[in-house]
Amino acid sequence: MTMVAILSGAGISTDSGIPDYRGPNGLWRRDPEAERLVTYGPYMADPEVRRRSWLMRRDTPVLTAEPNAAHRAIAAFERTSGHALRVITQNVDGLHQAAGVPDRKVFELHGTVRSVVCTACHARSPMAEALERLEAGEPDPACRACGGILKPATVMFGQRLDPVVLGDAMSVAKAAEVFLAVGTSLQVQPAASLAGIAAEHGARLIIVNAEPTPYDALAAEVVREPIGTALPALLERLR
Ligand code: ZN
């Protein structure tokens, strides 16, 4: 049994119709107005920013997207290969779990858009419920338990990563025998450094990404072909 870790980024979800929002060249970074909607300070300070942020959540394709061939290949590998698989993801779309990877094996560095969290009492509830309240006429739904400001359970710009999730991801990177970085430009820290940590600890680093990354020189293998076909083939080879 081999310990296989996969670090996934925006590139794995583009075949599901989800564009790169938060990467260095992502949509949000290129549109300062949109970036404010997902930046913690403005979000907390301005009810108008929150109103527009909820509408943006309602209108993005993220919540209705379906897993694609790459997500499904990872889930099938987890179920049937006999190897230990862990997924560390920079994505907030929940598509690894939607494809069938158990929740406990997925470490979401930037949180998830499938839940909302209260910024005061930290209670969590489904995003679908918040969007129903939006549709019912609450433009900025407040926490039902304490009246606090609700936000998506994502790590917004200006927020720190959850240290527990990051610690777990570090442990996975150190323990991995094979570390696949898929659809990530490896330019956002500390997520990117996980590839270096894995390689330092003896993992065979494989990078599957259309563009060069700063970690290509450390990799045992670099794959430039489209993820939807290259990743299923690669996982088949690792069985
Ligand atoms: Zn609350």
C-alpha cells in the first residue's frame, strides 16, 4: 500500500465549468470590485458588500457544478486501488466529495462554499439554506442563533488559513510516497510549499499542469496534457 497525496487547484475544476477565481491571475484578482466581495475587511464592514457578495454566490456556477472525469478518477482510485489516498485542495467547490472521496480524506485549505459560518458564534449551516433566505427576501441573512454576520465557510482574502487544516495538510505532505500536484500553478503560499515539503521528505513529486510551475525542477515527472485525460491515465499507472 502506497500513500498517495493529491494537491488540487483551480485547473482540476475548469472542465466542470468553474473558472479560476482566486489564483494569481484569477478573475477576482483582475477585478478590484469583485475582489472586495471576497475580502474579509470590506465584507465585515459594509452591508452593501455583503448583499452583493450573496448575490454573487447565488449566480456563480460553483454550487451547481458537477464533478468531472478527473474528480471521478480520483474517487475511483480511492475506492478501488487499495492505496491510501488523501486530497489537499485549494478549491472551495466540494467536487472531490461530490465525486465520492470521503470527507475525512479531503483537506480544504481555502474552506468550502457549500457551508456558511457565523463570524460571531462560529455555527455552521448549509449554503443552500442561506441562499433560500436570500430568495425569500433577506438580502444579508444573519445567524439564526446569535444574529451575527454570516459568511461563506471559505477563507476570504485577508483571512488566515485554518491552522488545523494546514497542519493536517503538512502531515499528509510529509507522509506521502507519491505527491501529485494537479491543476495548480503552485504560486500561492503556503499551499504551494506543500509540494516542496513532500519532495524533501522523499515523495515522488508529479506535477500535472498546463503551465510551468516554480516546482517543476523538483518533480520526477511533469505532465502538460489536459487534466481530464492525463490524470485518469496517470492514476491507472499508479495502481
Ligand atoms: Zn452566530
